[in-house]
Amino acid sequence: MKSLYISALFFFIGLHQVQAQLLTPYTLYRDQWGVLNPASVSNNYTLDEYTFALSATNRHQWLGNGFNYDYSPNTQLVNFEGILEFSRIVVGGHILQDRTGDLSNLGFYGRFAYMIPLDRFSKQMVSIGLAAGFLQNRSMIDGSDSEYFDSPEEGIIPGSVLKPDVSIGIYYYKEDIWYAGVSIPQLLSLDSEFGEDQIAYSLKQPRHYYVVGGGYIPFDFFGFGDGSSFLEISGWGRYLPVRQSKADSFAHLFRVDGNVRYQHSQIAWVGFGVGSDLATDFSTFHAEFGFIGGEALNLSNAQLKIGLAMDFSFGEGVKRLGPSAEINVIYAWY
């Protein structure tokens, strides 16, 4: 199993080559959409009218060897969003840390969006947003490490590179009925180059293209809710061109994902979904559930949500890496 993880690391990195550094595919993406689309408006606001939200997420992939921090990807995220209703402004920011074996990055971002009403009652809004910050890419790969190299590789030493990062987006929503958005994270598409006297390898932050859409259907499965139960149908797609090296032509990666979630009143939710990379045979099945606490926890004008999710991978080469697990905690208030 150890050699499998080392091979997977090199598959995603590619020494002596330019390789894509893909964004983390969050399972609970509804609550992390502000990270991928700076113009988005949280469902904590569109559904429950909470104007502020603070969330923390931990995602761990490649669980075929357990929670192994030496090889498997692990992502932590802290995200804040504030809706300034009278100014029609969305402000926020997030701190992101991601690690895969000897590669890691740490990012700090701020975001700003302006909401434009499409009717006199502001029941329909379109927002335009921008996020900007810095991402530090760090490599602990050492050319003298026999775990990676049969013979020492001169010039391959640990190091870090700091790069600016920018995302843009546009988002539309109509009350608690439906929503849609388009965004471009990692707009600058910069390279982080590593090496002592010359470039030994580099990591590219490829420009991503995201689209999301979904809607809410009033539905009470048990028949004794408080009128706020609903069925949410949503989906997203991602496109990005990547290349294996500077001499190679671009390959085009497409991923689509569809989900169905049922939330019963302000108590709990459960959901399922499927995703697929159209250019490969890599597919996933999602399962999620969560709990909501408000008055039951004696919270005044506030809400606490805890969500858990699992991704199960299918496809040759990746299924042996095992599933992914994600936990998300959100505190929203007004």
C-alpha cells in the first residue's frame, strides 16, 4: 500500500514536469461555494435569512490506508461570510490548508460581492464577486530521499513559493426557489517552480471553470413537519485544461456532479449523489447527512449545523485509494 501512495503522489505531481494543482472537490460544496465562487450567497441567508456565517471543514481523501497524513490528501478550511443587506454587499474570507504527502499549500483570501436586485422587492438578485489573496506552495521533496529516488537527484530540495491568486464569479438566486452561478477560480494560472540552481519541477495552478445550479421543492416526507421541509436538487460542473509538461498539448478535464438532498424542518438532512470525470472512468458516489440545532440548543437568532459526508470512488487505479470523508461545522447568526 505504501508504494501505491507514492505512485499516486507522483501521478498528481510529476517531477521534472509542469503538473496541475487541482482544487479540492468538496462533497458538501453547497456550504463551500463561496470558496469557489466569490459572488455566491450562502444558503444560510437565502433559506434562513442568517446574515453571518462561520464554518470549518476538514476533508480527508484516500482512506484505503486509514487516516494516513504521510500520503493521503488532507484539507482544512475556515470560511466567513457576511451579508450587509442595506448596502447589498457580501464580504468574507477564508483560510485554506491542503496537503498531499510532501506537498502542501496555505492560502489566505478576502472576498467582495455586490448584489443587484432584479425586482422591486429584492426577491431576485444577481451578484458579481471577486476574491483575492496569496497561496504559498510548499514542497518537502528531497532528492536524497531513497523513498522517491533510486539514486540522489541534485537540485531537488525542499522549498516554498508564494504566489497571488484571484477568483471571479457571477451568481443568481430567487428567494428560496432556485439558484445558479458561474465562476473562474485560480484565474491567474501561475506556476510555482522548485529547484536549487535550475528548475527541477513546477506546480501549475490551472484556471478552473465552474458552473452550479439547483432548486428547492417544498416536500414533507413524514407529513408532520413545520412547513420548512424541502427537497433540494442540485448539480455542478467543472472544466479545466491541463498539460503534463510544457512540451505537451493540453488535455481537457470535465467533471459533472448531481445531488439530491432532503431536509426535514430545522432538524436534520440526508442526501445522495453521483459524480463522474467524463474524460476518464473515474466516478464517485456520495452520501451525506447532518444535524441542525437552533432553539433546541437555546440559540437565540442563531443556528448550528454539523454535516458529515463520504465519497466512494470507482474506476481502475483510483478505487484502491479508498473513499473520502468530510466534516463541516457551521455557525450562522443575525
